[in-house]
Amino acid sequence: THTDPAAFAHADPAAFALADPAAGSRTAGAAPFPQRAAARDAGPRNPPAAAPERGNLTVGAAKAGALLDRQLTLARTRAHSTALQALGSSRFHAIADKVAVLASEVPLAKTAGTTDLRPLATAAQDRLADAVTALPLVVAGHPYNSAALVHGLSPDTVPHPQDAPWHQVRLLLRLHRYAREAVSGPKGNAVVDLRLLAAGQALNRHRDASEASAAAAQAARTPRIAPATAYALGVLHADQRHEVEAARFAFQQAWQKETVGAS
Amino acid sequence: THTDPAAFAHADPAAFALADPAAGSRTAGAAPFPQRAAARDAGPRNPPAAAPERGNLTVGAAKAGALLDRQLTLARTRAHSTALQALGSSRFHAIADKVAVLASEVPLAKTAGTTDLRPLATAAQDRLADAVTALPLVVAGHPYNSAALVHGLSPDTVPHPQDAPWHQVRLLLRLHRYAREAVSGPKGNAVVDLRLLAAGQALNRHRDASEASAAAAQAARTPRIAPATAYALGVLHADQRHEVEAARFAFQQAWQKETVGAS
């Protein structure tokens, strides 16, 4: 009943590789983060004309893309190795055995069949509501409030502290969604589910942009980079902080609809 | 009847000096442009807490501020000298004499008293309406469309071509406002005037941000600057391009109200 770590070990590393930073993106700064570019394509822009503009990338932008590619690939490779070591350990094998046994012989408590799940689901909803109430949603609801870049040039190497409550809400929102599914079944309240999905997607964008801006700031601290590279990383950092702001705005809009629909 | 150029020559240069880039601004990137920070203060932000955050400015941001201060002060000094030379020229004196004579003996045509100004005012309004129709207002009306940063890392040294139509509308809007005042008197249609003023202020913000972003990009081309300085200039450039986007959004909102109110 062992799972085979080799199946993970021989996965094609190219499948994890970053997209070519110079390919198919019009905003040079956003290039290494294709997910964001794709999200923006849903907006009111004209169809992309990537080919003629690709040549406009400055040397600095190309170097910045290569630098980020190198640093993020290194981080991914390290994480990959760590995961492989964990998968090959005897501790993981013991857990895999245990899970396989649990799947066939679920150790249910005697009251499990009659336990009402709804209070637990309500508790998850309350925790989410409390966390959302603590968010600065009034500011987030004003377009172009530029709150996300307030600490733009802070020398701190830690991630932006102002992002943490939003990351927390992202986790609580997912818990709430799972709890709803457990209580009402996968097809219950489909319309409201779509709204929760929109809010969750906005918070996923928020996390991605937050990490992208941190990666750009981190890369800019690399010693002996060219000024043009640092300039491009600065543009990328500010652009991703504005994407953080945009994601908060999108969440506020989605959440507003949710509240109106539920009342 | 000569105007005295000396009155200009001895104006206090300090009155023109740029504000201290490190003083009283929370967004480090926006520091050298206090007008923008002031405009943002009207928004939903918390009251400024400048003192504790000022120490967070990186060396790069401080250097970038000093570099911009130096370059913009040099440009201002040059313009000042050029203006002084023009004011001291015999050609300017001749014009000043002519203007003084015109003020006392206006050479009105015989039909001037009965000419209907309204067709001329309507023509100014039509030119404005045509120019606004050509603007990408649908895109501008979507918050966070990120259209202004599309050419963010273009190596062109010329100002962004996409800004030109907006600058043109700014001039036409001012002409239209003057024409309205000439036709209806300074107190006519005060409510709609406020809306035109809001649209005009948005376009002033647009021009300021456009020039600020160009100044940051230009400063980043200074040879042998430190990477940290270039990074800060990149953040400033992207931030000001987003301010361009924000100003377009504000104009679209103001103009929308104007059209609804007039119909």
C-alpha cells in the first residue's frame, strides 16, 4: 500500500519552469507572471499585439526577467529536493500506510452519524465574517487609493505586514466554502457560490501579486546588478503592489454583492 | 509704460525650489511631487503619520529624490534664465508698449458690439466633444485597467504618445470653459461649471503625473547611478503611470456626470 515517490521524482521539471518573461506580454513589468496577464486579458483591453512590442523591451527588463527566472527557479529546485526527501523518508511511508488503512476502515465515533454539522459550518462563517470586518474595505472600495504602495520603498525584507489580514481571510474563505459544501451538498446555493468563488479568486490574485512584488524587491537587493535591471525591478515591484490594490478592490466588489445577495 | 523686468529678476528663487523629497510624504516614491500627495489626501486615507515613517526611506529613495531635485532645479534655472533674457529684450519692451496702448484704446471692429458670440462658443464646445469622443473612455472607466503602464519599459525617450490626446482635451476643455464664461457671465450655470472644473482638475493631475513619470524615466538614464537609486526611480515611474491611469478614471467619472447632467 505504499505510494510511489518515484512518480513524483521523475516528473518533468520543465513543466514547472517559468514562462519566458519576454513572450506574449505587453506590460514588460508583468512579464514573469503570466497568471496576472491572463487575468487582465479578461478586461476591456484591445487584443494583444505581442510580436511588434516585444522588441521594445529594454535590456534592463530582459535582464530583470532573467534574474527573477534564475532566483525563482533556484527556489523551486530547492523546494522540489526537499519534497523528494520527505517523500522518500520512512516517516512518509508510515503515514501513507496509515492513510490507506483509514480509507477502508474509517474510525467513526458512535455519535458521528447524528452530529449536526451546521453549528460547525456557522462557526466557520462567523470566523470569516469577523476577519472580513477587520479588513479596510472602505479604503479598498475606492479605486486608486494607492494604499498598497504606502510602504513601497521600506527597507524591510519581510513581506508587507498589511497583506497578512488579507491572506488570513483567503484561508478562512476557503474553509467557509468547504463547510458550505459539506452542509448543503455540492449543488446547493449555486448562485451565491459563484460570488464566493469570485471573492476567493480575487484573494488568490492578491496573494500572487503580493509574492511577486516581494520577489521583485528581493531580486533588487542582489549585489552588483546593473542600474537598468534595478529600474525594471522597481517598475515591476510598484506594478505588482498596484495589482495588490486592484485585487483588494475586486474582493470588495465581490464581497459587497455577496452581502447584498444574502440579506 | 515699460514693465520692469527687474521685478521678475529679483524674485526669490527659493519660492520656486522643489519641496524636500523626504518631508511629509508617506509614499516614498511620490515624494518629489507634493501636489499629487495633496490630491490623494482628499481620498479615504488615514491622517498622515509622516514622522515615524520618514526614517524608513531607503538610501536609494533619498538618492533618487536628490537626483530628481538636482535635474529639475537645473531645468528650472535654465528656463528662468531664458525668461529673463526675453523680458530684457527690446522686442518684449515693444510688445509691452503695444499692450499698454491697446488696453486704453481697444481697436474694436464696427460689428463687434452686435456680433453673436454663441456660435463661436458652440464651435469650441464641439471641438471639445469631438476630442473627448476620440478618448478611450470605456477603458478609462474600468478601475485598474493598467493601460497607462503598457509601454512602461519602452526605451523611447519621448513622452508617452498615448498621453497626447488627453493633453489636447485639457487645452480644449479650458477653451470651452472660457467660452462659456464669455457667453453666460461668470455666475451662469454654476453647478455644471463645478463639473467642468472637476474634469479639468483631473486632466491637470494627468499632465502632472505624465511629466513626473517622464522625469523619473529620464533620471534613470543618468550614467553611473547606484542600483538602489535606479530601483527607487523605477518604483516612482510606475507609481506615476498608475497616477496617470487614476486621473483618466477621475476624468471619465466627472465627464460622465457632465453628460448626464446636460442631457
